[in-house]
Amino acid sequence: MTKVFGPSLLLVLLGGLDAQAQNVIQNPGFTGGLSSWTPGSPGPYTVGWDGSMGNAAPGSAHVIVTSPSSSVNFFPLKQCVPASGSTAYGASGSARYPTGVSVVPILAVLFYYYSDTACATQLSQSDSFEMTVSSTPANTWETQTFQNLLTTPAGTHSVLVNLWLSTPGPGNTEGWFDDISLSPTPAADLSITKTDGHESAVPGTQITYTIVASNAGPNAANGAIVTDTVPGTLTSVSWTCAAAGGATCTASGSGSISQGVNLPVGGSVTYMLVGTISPSATGTLSNTATVTVPFGMADPNPANNTSTDTDFLVQMGGALPGPLPLLPGNNWWNLDVSAAPVDPSSTAFINFIGGTTPAHPDFGGDVSLGSVQIYGFPYAVVSGTQPKKSVTFATPGESDG
């Protein structure tokens, strides 16, 4: 048995399932009798229909333990219902017990899974939930509702629903069951992608992320949540959102994203998040976006609900870690000329050019009108963990080659 849930857990949810519309259990409220339910395991107890007692309406299954010589663990009623494998289901139920019992019963529901449609070939997994526990007050209907109680194992074709009464010790006890529900949870395959289109970024510059959340169905996801908590190294953050395919979202905002969106099947929302990388940032810049289904829904493929973009942070003009044998050691480009003698005609050359005429090293660069004049070998200092790439250098015999 893989799960036992009780009313003390936070999984007990307010706001009921739309269980009666989708409930696969027949006669869940015991209307007019115990039809569709069959006797379970035998024991020193009686089970019958009580037309005067009920939760939402008259009618319930009443179990009385008749020979309480020890602790009890009975399954008085059961029902085989159709089900699908690898599918999320919600469940709910109501129960109560009277005053005067010498031991408080634990009233629960137990689910067994089967690979056939007649509950004959049992699978290994099982699930359950409790409606009353030892601290539950008497003469009070306790209703427990779980929007996503269980996911059936692969290959499931039927589920055996068992009403379950147990006690921790001997004593007179009894209880009522009502409104038992097992309903497929509406599902939507939501996904999200996030990218800035680059593998590296420069501290002190602006960065733009594109975040796209979409819904592949089979159901609409109205009230899905898109979140993106930006790191502290990203400042002056703002974002815009554009919806497509009938989706809706808040048009713009600032800072981190935590927004409810409506995503019909085939719909999507696209966020453009812009920020400035702190000039002091180093290492890498990672940012994760997430989309989650609304409360009460399931996502059959949660693996695509998050997306992380990571950039190596490069320091433009940072110090080169030497040595850098990019060219052969005997190449002229590796010659240190800092201590070389000055050419005897140097003064004549300078006078010919003119002392006020701008000069630049002849190592490439773009000198067209309005261009940024960059000379020398351009480089960026990156983290030592960045994957290496092969680079080929051509080394002409002179700088103008």
C-alpha cells in the first residue's frame, strides 16, 4: 500500500470535486440502498443501508462491529469500476460515527488496481485515504476531498474500491459511509521554454529572455501559473506578455514574474523579460522559468514544466591568462618589441605623419564612417568550464598580408 491520507494532512482540500459529474463509482451516495456494492471480506460485523442517515442526502452504508474481541480491520463493501492506466484521479468521501462507541473507528477507502476490466488480475500498487481518525469528533460528518489523490499504474483497466473500517484495539464501534467518489482529474500538458539566444553574456550589459508557455491539452488550463524569479545579479527588470490562440495574460510588469494565465488547448503566452546584468557579476548567469497547472488539475508530463537558460559571463577586455601560444613561438607576432631599439628614422616618420594626426595599430578593425573602431585580436575572457572550440589562424608574412 503506497499512500494513507488522513484529515490531519494538508492534502485535505476545501472546495469539492465536481465528483458527481465524473464519478466512476455507481451509487456513490447509497441512494435507496446498497445497489452496485457487493459484500466484502467476512467478519464479526453487519452492514446495511440506513435511509435516515446521510451526508448530503438521506442514505448511507451502516457498519456495526458485533464481536469486538480484538482490533478490527474489515472491508464490508466493495465495487469494481473501470479505470485507465497512468491517469490521475481525485477522490472524496464522507463518514461519521456515533457517541457511545468504546473505540473510535478509522473509516477509510482503499483502492486496488487490476490489469483486466473485471478486477481479477491485481497489480502491485494500492492507495487509500482516511475520513475519520482517533481525534475525529462523534456525530459529525467528516468529508475529505483530494483533487489529485492517486495516479493509476501503467496497464490499469479497473479499480476495486473498498470501504474500510479499522480500530487500534478491541471495543464496540460502528460508523456510516457516504458520497464515495473516484473521478479522473482534468489534465493539461503544459510546457515552457526560456532562452536569450546566446551562450554567453557580458556584465554591465542588457539581456533579453524569451519565455513561452503553452498548452498541448487535452483540457484548457485557466489559472495556470507562470513564475520566473530573477537572480540578484539581474537588475532593472521589466517584462511584457503577448498571448496567442485564445490565451490571456497580464500585458506588462516589472521584476520577477508570478502571474496567472489562461491557456486553452493550443494557446500560448510569450513573455519578453529584459534586465541589466550587474557589472560585478562573475561565473555564470542562470535563470529558470516554470509553468504549473491550476489547482485541481494534473499534468501528464511535468518534465517540460521548467526551463533554465544559462550564460557564461565574459569580461570584455579582461586580462589574458598567459601564455597563449595561438601562433608558433618563432612567429613575428610573438616577438616582444618593448625593448627593441628605436628606428633611426623614427623622428622623420613622425614628422612626416604629423604630430597631431590620429594613428592606430594596423591590426584590422573597421574604420568606416560611424563604425566602432576595434583593432588588434578581439577576445573575451570566459570561465574555464566553457566547452572548447577549434579555431584556425592564418599567419601571413606581414601585417598587411
